[in-house]
Amino acid sequence: MNTLKHGLSKAPVEAMNNKIKFIFRKAYGFRNLNNMIDMIMLGCSNLKLHLSNRPFEDFYLV
């Protein structure tokens, strides 16, 4: 009812929650809780990392 009334959706929050759950599944076997938290922070940020096996131009594409 509130979705129709205010035009708001929980989709972005649910998408972030799903991404975090996926990282939890991938993080099985981490020896340290901080490593898992770091993976969540990295996975949920907009940070773009340059990978050495890709051309340098890809680094600046958004």
C-alpha cells in the first residue's frame, strides 16, 4: 500500500542485501571476520580497481 501511495520501492535495499548474502557464501573459509567485512565493503562500494591483466584504458571507464 505504501509503495503505491508514495512511489517508493525496497528494490535497492533488497539488491544490496542479496549482494551481501552472496559475499557471505563466497567468504566461507575466511580465517578472519575482518577479511569478510573488507570483502563486503569492497563489493558494495563503487571503487574501481585496475587489474594487471587488463588494458589500462579499462581502468577509467565508468
